[in-house]
Amino acid sequence: METFGSRLHRATRDRGPLCVGIDPHAALLTRWGLPDDVAGLERFALTVVEALAERVAVLKPQSAFFERFGSRGIAVLESTIRQSREAGALVLLDVKRGDIGSTMAAYASAYLDPESSLCADAITVSPYLGVGSLQPAFDMAATHGGGVFVLALTSNPEGPAVQHAVGAGGRTVAQTVIDEISQVNVGADPLGSLGLVVGATIGDTGHDLSKVNGPLLAPGLGAQGGSPADLRAIFGESLRNVLPSYSREVLGAGPGVTSLQAAADRAVDACRAVIG
Ligand SMILES: O=c1ccn([C@@H]2O[C@H](COP(=O)(O)O)[C@@H](O)[C@H]2O)c(=O)[nH]1
């Protein structure tokens, strides 16, 4: 079985280093001329899939925008995941789960077990209950060739108050998360399957990402003010492992399929110019 790290490495080599978020904001539905209801949600999500799933390496549905429509929104999320994967994109479900280990095992079944209708290639998780509490998700990912992206240095301005706090050992909370994930990825080739989320807006914080040997998801590009040029200062020599992520910047080009494709092409070209 091919690991997620290997599949992601191949996808970004073949399609370019780009993740596009599927974030059906109410404002975007309106801008696309769609109703803010389940029918609008479905049209929006499946238009993005039609435009981009055969084109970009990774699609990242934001679960919150589907959950807000209840069970019918979840049904749209299921079909969005399934159709994206069938068309060849890797699906990173941005769901930011994190809980005590026994509950985490249920989340892992929901999102990383191929038997589940919500199974994605990878998910985002929060390490706030301790990186060790995420072990059931790491185990499920390893068993089925999935991936897990752990929040480390998030793109929002509130993040540093927690993530830059220094613990008893003199390391920041974020560096502790980075180091624990780095240990799991030791020796993985070409890339580990455990990734980190490091925002494109954070600037040079002095955190050491050099040993991660796993994918570094960089949200915050475009709408939040980050640009591909900012990635160099944040990631330094780890730049080759960065997966830049845009949502509103690309989605704002819709509803036309060709306009969405052109926006994604512009984004991947800008990222390639920095990452290679
Ligand atoms: O640190 C983080 C972690 C996740 N996100 C998510 O990425 C997208 C960003 O959307 P844009 O429209 O490109 O701003 C969104 O789903 C966030 O929940 C993040 O922004 N920062």
C-alpha cells in the first residue's frame, strides 16, 4: 500500500504544489448567484470539483461550511469527497478534530477508515489535548495509507498567544508539536504521512521546521494576506515540502469553470516560482 506521503509527493510533482479549499461561505454562494441553502451548497461544491479535481493536487473541503446545513450538508460533503477522489484529487478534509484518545478513535473511523462514507485521504487535527491523544488517528492513517495534518503555527492572529507560549523545557508549544511529529516521520521516503499546518501569514517566528520530513500545509494565502513570496522566510530550507493552500482567492473567480481553472493555474504558477 502506498503511503499518503508518497501519494502527495507524486500528486504535487505531477500537478504542482497547490491545495484549493472548498469553503462555501454564504457570501460566496450569493456572489455566485446561488441560494444560501443545501441546493446552493451542492451546486457550489460540485462546480469546484468539476473545475479542479482533475487539475490540482489537493482539494480541501472545509467541513464547517457543510455541517452548517445539518445532515443534508454532510451528504453533500460525502459526495464532494467521493467525486473529488474519483477524479484524481487527493482530499484533505479540514475538520480540525482533537479529543481524548478513545473519542479520537471514533473520529479516526469517521474520516480515515475506507469503510466510512466520509473517508478522506487526510484530515486536519488539533493537538490541544496533547499530541499523544491523536495517536488513534495516526494509527488509522498508517493502516490505510492516509495522512494527518496537525495544527502547529496557525494563520490567525490569535494563534501565537497559545502556540508561542514557552513550556518547562524551554520550547514553545508549537515547537513541541513540531518535534513530536518530526520523530514519527524519521526515515520516511520520499515524505512522511504526518504533516503540520503552518500559516503563510506568520512571518519568521524562529521555529525549526528542518526535521519535519512531512508535508507543511500553508493556509492564509490570498484572502488572509499571505503571498507566495512570504513562504521563503517562513519555511527556509523546508520550502520543498510546503503545500500552499488557497480558498477564497481561487473560489472568488467562480462560478465559471474556466475562470476557476484559470485562477488555480495562476496560483500554482505563483507557488511554483517560489517552491520550484
Ligand atoms: O491555520 C489555519 C488552519 C486552517 N485554515 C483554514 O484554511 C482555509 C483558509 O481560507 P481562505 O479563504 O484562503 O482564507 C479556511 O478553511 C480555514 O479554516 C486557516 O485559514 N488557517
